[in-house]
Amino acid sequence: MALAAFLDLDFGREMAARSRWVEAVGKASVLLLLGLALSLAVVEAYKQHEGIARSTYIYGDRAKRGDGDGGIKLKSETLQEGMFVEMKHLDHHADSPLHQPESTFAERIQNAVKRSNKRVAGFKATVASGVTPRGVDFDPKLDVSVRAASFESPVTSSPGSYVMTISLGSPPQTKTAIVDTGSDLVWLQCSPCSVCYHQNDPFLDPSKSTTYKKVNYSSETCAELPQRSDSGGFCTYRYGYGDQSTTQGELATDTLTLTTTTGDTQEFPSFVFGCGHKNRGTFSGTDGLVGLGRGDLSFPEQIGSLIGSKFSYCLVEITSSAAESSPLIFGDAAVSVGNSLNLQYTPLIRNPAADSFYYVKLKSIKVNKQNVVGIPSGAFDLKRNGQGGVIVDSGTTLTYLIQSAYSPFLIKLRSFIKYPLVDSSQYGLDLCYDLSGVSDPQLPSVTLQFQGVDVDLPSNNVFLQIDQHGTTCLAFAGTSGLSIIGNIQQQNFYYLYDVENERVGIAPVDSCGKLSMSRSPSEAQRDEL
């Protein structure tokens, strides 16, 4: 009995001790959970205040640059998968500042060909000038109204064939600028403007932006320019183009506003651009130029670290480009769209003599699946001196082949065509046929065989019907020095410039117009409800 009583007493003490321990643990757990909840609430509040997924991008030599050189950091508080822009053809789209509705299609093609010839000359001049030095000082007293060659400005290609809208400043000022894959700098005409060409929109007014800031001359950002000048401690730029057009002004930063692929808007503070106060040339009545080249100051390079160093476009057919826009996508969203199209990739090649251009390796050409005989071995190779090679360019209308390849290509092409020839000189083209009365023309296809990709061009990517009488002309031309894949050959193909991985992805699509994202997904969903 005594032993039982002792055991009961000991058991009771143990249970009481366990009860006290459980109670203590329970209180501690409650306090721990309360503390954790409070911590999460603080973190969430901080996120909402500071912006989710904050990121900072410093372009070029990223680790060496800071805030003290005129605002060279590009920051985004809430990142998106990609940015969407509509490209409109300079000659054909009804909203283009150059569009002339009373002009004929043939006249618009003539204008595009003339502009492309100047652009090709600009490409050649860039390559001929050799490796472009950076940070070279120029004499700001030299009048910008003289032609580009007079002040030995590094010359880039002439402006391209498409325009886009760009919004800069706080509040945003929206302008229309030429899209140029052959140059780097983004610039707009700014007030006050002492020497300026005519544009339809008001000039960009820096005084109306609360976030406009000049870049310091001593900054590494300023040193990225081919030519610069010290203006009271701030950076002045000067650029020349192949058609002798020039722009000069102050290098500055301001807030860039873009539309995301979800239909929202996204701000990019401290975007670097040129504020042009002295500009010579027409630039087709637009407000400036957006450089999409491979340099550090280019549009895709500046925003690349935030959303991915990639961009893509899909060019609608030139015959339907009066009403349709071509989608231009920046960031990782460009890859997402491309993955659904079974992209094939060809490597990008660097040319030190023209480091802004997108060079690729073209191996051979076929006509109607048959090899073109007579093209010299290595005709499309990029030479050690920077000559030769093949550039992919959205701003050039025709495809220009080096003459040693173009001549046998032309012979092969003509062997498949039995229609009567017509005078092509009035259009600035090499080969035109009379297809009047032909309901179903039989014209050959062309295959461009790049390294890793065969691009099969249907006949409407090879020939253009110029007028209502059935005059149909070849959209290729011969040249010297280098070859260029033009935009007619790129129509209804998805082109992804994966700069980060040094490659270009290409895939055919039924219609580039169907890829247009002119309305956000949220708008489409609202319409369906």
C-alpha cells in the first residue's frame, strides 16, 4: 500500500511536471508564431513600400560605375517579363510621318529603295573606317550644318524603314522615332533647337521633365560615345550617318516609359539618351532615332539586365503594312513567344570594325531547292580586315548580295522564269517581269542556308508586285564589300536577337500580324466577359 501510494505520488509529480513543460512550450510557440507573423508583415510592408523584385542595372563595365557620374544607373522597381512596342513601316503605314496616301505603291517602293541604297553605303563607310575609337573629343565650335565627313565623325548606317513611339520624361513626352538595328545611340530633337530639321511633333522639352539630368563629361557613360565634348563639365555628343545626316546635343538621362507584354506600363529611370539641339538631315520627319545595335548605349542593352538582353520582331508583309503594325518585343518574353514557334538558331559574329552590326554566317543559297553554282568559296565570309560578311538588318528594304554571289544567283533565278521582261530602271530594281493576265504566277523560291538554319523564302519574299498591271520585280540587288539580309526577306518570319547568348533565332509564321499585341490580355479578357 505504501509502495503504491509512493508510486502514485511520483507519477502525479511527473505528470504535473510534464503539464508545466507542455504549457511552457505552448506559450513559447505562440510567441514564436506571433514574432514570425510580425516579421512577415514588416517584410511585406517593406516590399510594398520599396517595390517588389527591385533590380539595378549598370551597363557596360557594370562593376565600376556608380551614381556620381550623371545618373548612369538604370533601375526598375517592379520588373516585368518583357516590353512590347509596335513598329510601323516608314513609307506604307498610315500613321507614319512619311506616309503619303496619294502616292502609289510603286512610288513608295522607289523611295524605300533609294533610302536603302544610302543605308548600304553607310554600312560600307562604317566598315571602311575601321575600329571605332571611344571617347574622342571633337571641336564643338565646328558648325554641325557641314556634312558629316567634314568633321571626321564616325559614320553609322543611314536611318531605317520602321518607326516606333518612345516616351521619355516625368510626365512622359511621347515621340515617334526611327528604329535602327545599325546604330546604338537613342536620341530625340530637343528644345531649344538651333539647327533642326522639320518634324510633325513638338520637340522634346527637357524643362518640362522633373527627372531630366545631364551626364557628366568625366563619367564612363560619356566615354562610351565615339565623339564627345566637354560643355561646362557636362557631356556633349556628336553622331554622323551614311546619308550625311548629323545630330549633336547633350547626353542626358530621364525616365523611359514602356508598355509591358501584359498591357501595363513600366518605368525605367535614368535611361541614357541624346538630347539633340543641332540636327541636320530629314530623318523622314520623325522625332529622332532609337538605336537597337550591340553597343552599350543601345536601347536593348540598357534595359537588358532588367528584362533580358533579347529582342524580337516579326515584320508584316509590305503589301499589308498600311494598316498593320509589326510587333517588337524586348526581354525574356521574346523567347517565350519564340519557343512556341520552334526557333532555329544561328550564331552571331562579332566584327571589331563594325561592332554594332548583327553579323551571321551565310553558307550558301538555293533556288527552287537547287544549289546556285558559281558562287566562290568563302564569298560570304567575314574577312580579317572587317570586309565581307553578312548583316541581318531590319532597316534595309532589299537583300544585297556581294556581286560575286549575286551574278550566279541571278542567272539561276532567271532560268526558272519564262515571263516577259520589262524595264526595271524606273523602279531602281534589277529584274522585273510582266505578269499581267497571269492568275497564278509560278515564281521560284529561294533558300538562305545559314549556319544551323535553312530559311526557305516563298516567292512573295523574293518578288514584289509593283503595280496593278502585274509588274513584278526581284527584291534582291548586287553590291560590293558586304551582304545584307533586308526586311522584305524577313517578312512573316520571327527574328529573335538573343544578344546575351550571341545568337539569332529564326522561324516562319503564317502571319506576323496575328502576333500583334496591340491590346493587353486584360483588355481581351474584359471583352470576353
